[in-house]
Amino acid sequence: MCEVLAPGLAVSVLKAIFQEVHVQSLLQLDRHTVYSIITNFMGTREEELKGLGADFTFGFIQVMDGEKDPRNLLVAFQIVRDLIAKNYALGPFVEELFEVTSCYFPIDFTPPPNDPHGIQREDLILSLRAVLASTPQFAEFLLPLLIEKMDSDLQSAKLDSLQTLTACCAIYGQKELQEFLPSLWSSLRREVFQTASEKVEAECLAALHALSACLSRSVLSSDTEDLLDSFLSSILQDCRHHLCEPDMKLVWPSAKLLQAAAGASLRAYHRVTHSVLPLLLEQYTKHPQSSQRRTILEMLLGFLELQQKWGHVEEDESTLLSLQAPVCSVVFSALTDPSVQLQLVGIRALTVLGSLQALVPGFLSPSDLELVVDHLVRLTLHEEDSQSSEAAMEAAGSLAPTYPEVFSGRMVPRLEEELQAEREEESFRDHCSLRQRCLQALAAVSTHTSIVRETVPVLLQHLRKVQKGSEAGSAQDLVSVCQSLHRVALQCQQDAEGCWYYHQTVVPCLLAMAVQAAMQESTQPLLGKALLEEEVLAAMIPVISAATTHLSPELAAQSVSHVVPLFLDGEVSFLPQNSFPCSFQPFEDGECLEAQRRLVALLMAFVCSLPRNVAIPQQERLLRELLALSCSCNCPFTATTAAKCFAGLVNKHPAGQQLDEILQLAVNRMEPGLTEGPRRTQALTLLLWVTKALVLRYHPLSSHLTDKLLGLLSDAELGPAAADGFSLLMAESPDVLHKGCHADVRIMFRQRFFTDNVPKLVQGFHGAGPDVKANYLKGLSHVLNHLPKPVLVTELPTLLSLLLEALSCSDRVVQLSTLSCLQPLLLEAPQIMSLHVDTLVTKFLSLTSSPTMAVRIAALRCAHALTSLPTTVLLPYKARVIRALAKPLDDKKRLVRKEAVAARGEWFLLGSPGR
């Protein structure tokens, strides 16, 4: 290892080793030392060693010859790679160097159990492959070896040979491959036609692709044969006729081989498609059966998709352009076929055709594009099968950005017309289904800003129409429109222009409609009621949130300066159609303002989705109003949304005196409310959301509030709700306090909460009275259920006895939560769980007779997971479990029977040979 050895000493040392030492007679450690000496000298004395010429290579061959230890082989293979990569002279010893390494191919090493060295078979395979595929000089020796091993009966040998061939193609030229191409093609073809292994087939296709790519790279001179052309001719000759066979047995293998070769280069693609595409189009018209047509169209689709790899293609080079009419005709005929499966392939082909327009200019004429849109509209709205309808919507969404003018000018008006049409003859159900599809299609096609400008007004107009109508099911119709608006919002988020247009169009409109409905509710109770229902407001929340989260800080500040004054001061001037019958005062007292107070849900959706660096006007006043509303409101929905809004703002509030004051005010309001009075539930809800807001950001007050929550577990009235609150603290919240809405969420907050509070939960459980013990178990199971499994496994020994006790609890929520916690642990910590197998078997079998379906299913899944424990532990229980699982086989619920069949089957196979 010394870097200052005198010149010539390294050579003297190595000569002495090569001449005097019989390396393979030494112990493994001493042989490893020899390899290390050579490695070190190659790193520091390269020029001196190269002065030895081919003698150095020959000396190393003698050293390595016969090596068997995998630790030494990894070093020896690396030395060979360096010999080749650093251009050491191989002289006449190329074949000897190949022989001394290739004798290990294919690697069949199996590491011993508990091997401290950690050398895996894969390490040796990759290291040897890097040697064999390191130089074209090995080609004449390696390729016959690979062909021989491809014909082996061992799948591992086949796979290794094919992967090595693929690696070699990266450095070989046609000179190295020429002699062996017929044999290589013969072996690859036979494997793809005959193999039952998907892995072998995939590697064969990868190797064929690599061969084709290698031949494509070779530069042709005037006097050399075009090997790529002759190689592809062989492939076409052997595969083309299978595409015409009536029984279509070898159609797919042949198509896969042709596509693998064609996908290697543009030249290969033209050569193959020029021969194959006309044939496929001809076969499509010859075969009348839908199943055969589907197969042919899927093959055609595979070739069309390959075209996308090569980018822009000149008109005179494109085979596709000359076949444009028959290709379109075949695809359009598939779209009108009664077979749903053929329609689905046709829709995929239509999407690919549309994307080819940019690569093959002029491929689709304006009339073709109009026909495409007409087919998509028909399939979307009038195809009975929902699969075809949904696929057509997705296709419209993917094609719309390429052809925005066609879709906004032809598809959107058709959808709008259908949406507004009143059909007397249709049943109510059919009309609702058609309307639903129109709404979904309008959302799906809104993938370009110019189309969004057309679809959003249509959706909002329909929303107003439904709100004014009082027909049955209008609440569900409103929800459907909101779901479509939400999808459009998500699709707009990455485009700044589209996002701002959507926000300033949709948010004021929704607020105006909601304010109008709330005022009508307080003056004319029968009007606009549907818009104020919880499910509709809940559907509007994600729309406003998605429209706000991706705004730039400047635009968000502009919007917040309107929305907050609306709620605090009744400032309605920015709303469209703002002539309201009375003032908007959601934070004022009064029975008649109950409807207005419900709209705090929309305020929450907006302010809790703003970026953290956007200042909120009158924030302290807003917080105080929300706090008061959350504690004093009788409506649970309003009180909860006010508490969530307060928590969302507190989570993002900068640390400092203002935050401390508002939190102290909240604690002062909560503590008396929790102690006594008619609004204890509202106070608990506020406590939970504020605690979550502070736990997420590691605020010091969070531990005080968590202790308050732990104290409530022993409360007879609030205990069960407080226990469920631990799920709220640990779970991801869908509308506020998550990273998507810019909340302050620290990493590993769940682990920290676990460390701080689980010991207190366990202590509280042991000291609690029998009537409230279940609350502690429920809280504990909620915390454990949301904890990352690796953390849970490390804590398992101390907690398992409590979890087993939780299974005996009569509360079904505790049972369900505990079972869902135990199931993954059976798979991830079998050794620990084995110690309690008797109790586990008894508890799980008992719960398979629970009156609650969800508990029965979870218990059966746990019984199934038990089979991952060591077989010797389980065998004494096999007969008992199989007998007990016979009963749920007759359960009245299909889902329970399904789990029982799966679990009982695994127990039957327990201890069988090969398991």
C-alpha cells in the first residue's frame, strides 16, 4: 500500500509472486492478500506494470486459475475488469483470460445460512457479467458459450445468458456478431415460441432488441453487407406467416418478436412496419370475429406506439402516412363494434393516433379529427358499458391539449347541449345517468386552459340551474357538479394562467351562490336549501381548496383581501350578482343567522389552503370570531368547521406573542367548557383540532393539551369520544392540516407523539376503573394503528400484552383497530408473535363469530396472517383452526365467506411439502 516505493520494486514483488508462489495452494486469507497486492499496485504503479507487457496478464491468469472462494472471486473479477478497461496488454492470452473467468459461468453459488460476509449470488453474477461483456475480443469465445447455455434446461442459466448477451450488444459491432446471428436468432425464436416463463420471454425480447440496436449502429460502407437488413429479413420470414394463421396460435409471440426488433431504431422500425402493417390491416378485414379483431388491433397498436419513440418523421419516410386511410378505418370500425373489449382497444388506438399528429404531420385530416370527437362523444354519453364510457373520457382528456380548438369547438358545445336538454320520454334514472356522464366528460376534457374557459362557465351555469330547481335529488346533483369542478381544479393547478382564471371565476361564484342561499334560508326557508346541506358544503370545500393551494403569493393576497372582509364585515361587492336581500353576518348572534354560519366551511376551505407566506387581513379578529363560534354554536357541523379553521390558522401562525395570546385565550375558553355545561362536545372538538395543529408543528403547548385529552379518557360522558380523538390526531386530515394545503407538518411527528404519550396511556389504563379501561385501549390502538410499522415492531414486546387484552374488549371499534394493527405485525415480527400463538389463535377464532361484519373479516385476515409464523409453532393448532374456520364458510355475507376460504386454504396447506 506504500505510495513511495522505489521504482521497480512493485515489478520485482509481482515477479517473485508469479514465479515462486503457488497461490491456489494458500489459505483463503493469504490468497486474498495476493489479490490485494495486485489491486494496490494497479492503482499506484500502473505504468510500471504495463512495462511487463503480456507477462503481467499471464502471471495473473496463473494466480487466479482454480479460485473457488466467492470473497476472492469478487476481487479477482474486478482485477480482470481493470486489466481490460485500463488497456493492459493481453497479447496472445485473450482466450486464456476468457477461459479462466468464463469457467464460472453461469454462477450457481448459494450463500450459506447466516453468512457473515453477506455475499449474494447476484453480486457474483453482475461482477462476472461485467468481465465477460467488457471487451469485443471475447466475442468469438463468449457467443458460442451463451448459445449453448440458452439451450440449457436450467431457467437461471437461460436468464443469465440472455442478460449477458444484452450487455454485450452495447459494446459489440456487426463484425463480432455476424458469424453467430443465425444461431442467436434461432435460440431466441425457439424460447419465445415455446417458453412458459414470462421472465425468459422478456429477456429474449430484450436481447433481440439489443441485437437489432447493435446492428443499427454499425456504419455501412459500400462493400459491406447490410447485416441489419438481412437479420430483419430472417425475422420477418420466420414470423410474418404466423400472423396469417387461422388459429392465431403463434400470433402474439411473433408480434412481440417483430416489435422488439422494430423498436431498436428508426431504420428497423421502417423495415418491419413496411412489411407487417399492411398485412395486419388485411387480416383485420378478413377476420369477422370480435375476439380475433381485438388481437390484431392490439398488435397494430403496439407498432403505432413504437412510432412515438422516434419523434418527428419526414413525410417520405413514414410508412404510416401511406396507410393513413386503412388505419383510421380499422380504428373507427372498432369503436362501433358491439364488443366492449374491442371498443376499449379501439379507444387506446384512437389516443395513439391523435398523439401521432405531432410526429407525422397531416396524419389526421380536419374531418378525421371531427370524426374522432364525434366517436368520443357518442361513447362517453350513449355507450351502455361504463368501461367504454370512462375510457372515452380519459382519451378525450389526453387528446384535448393537442387539439384544443377541435375539442372546445365541437365536444364542449355537444356536452352542453346534452346537459341542458329536457327529455320527457326518458326515465328519471336514465336522465340522471346521462347528466352525470355529461358532467364527468366536461371535467375530463378540461386539460387545456382554452377548454377550461369554455367548460367552467357551463358547469357553473348548471350549478345555478340545479340550485334554483327543487326537483328530487338536487343535493346529489349539486355534489356531482362540485366533483366535476374539483377535477377541473386539480387539472389546472400546474398552469398558472389556468389556475388564476379558475380561481377568480369559480370561488366568487360559489361564495355568491352560498351567500344567496343562506340569506334566502333566513327569509324564505324553502328556497336554496339543498346548497346548505352538509354533503353539498363538504363537496364545495375541496373545490375551493384545490383552486387556492397553487396560487402565487401575489394573486393569493389579492384574493384574500376580498374573501376575509366578506365574512368579517359582510363586504359583498366583489361577488357576482351581489344584490342580496339582507346583510351577510356569519359571526353575529341570532337564530335566523344559523344558515349563514354554516358557510364558515367555505371560509375554512379558502384560508386554510393559502400559502404560509400570504398575510391574512384582520387575522387576530378572525381567530377570535372563529374561537367564539366553535365554542358557542349549537350546530355540530358549524362548530366543527369553525374549530378546524381556527386550528388551520394557528398551525401556520408565526411563533411569537400574538400566537401565545390567542392560544391562551383558546385554553381559557376550552377548560371551563370541558368541565361542565351543555357544550362539552364542542369544547372537546376544539381541543382535538387545536392539539393536532400544535402537535404537527412541535409547539410546546401541545403536551399540555394532550395531557388534558388523556385526562378526559376517564370521563364517563366524553371518554369514548376523547379516545376516538387519538385517531384524529394521528391520521391524515383530508381538508385542513396536511402538506397539500401548506400546513406546518414536521417529519416524524407520529413517532414523537408515540414516545411522549403511549407510556401515559399504558399507565392510565392500569390505574383506570373497569368502566373506562376500554377508552385507554381504544386510544392506544388508534395511536399504534397510524404508527410506521418498523417503529411499532421495535416497541412490540412491551405493548403486545395490552393489544391482546384489547381484543377482549367489547367495543367493536377497539377490536377492529387492534386487529388491523396486529395483522401486519404477524407478517413483520413472526418471532415475537410466536411467543403468544396460543392466545392469538383463541382470540382470532372467537372474533370470527362477532356480530359485526368488519370485525369478522379482520379476524379472518389475522387468522390467515398467522400462517406466516414458523410452521412448527402452528402445527399443534392446525386441526382446531380448520374446524373453527368451517363455520364462517357459511356466513351470510359474501365478503366474510371469501376471507374464510382464503384463510382456511392456507391452514390446510400448512406443513405440506414445498411450503
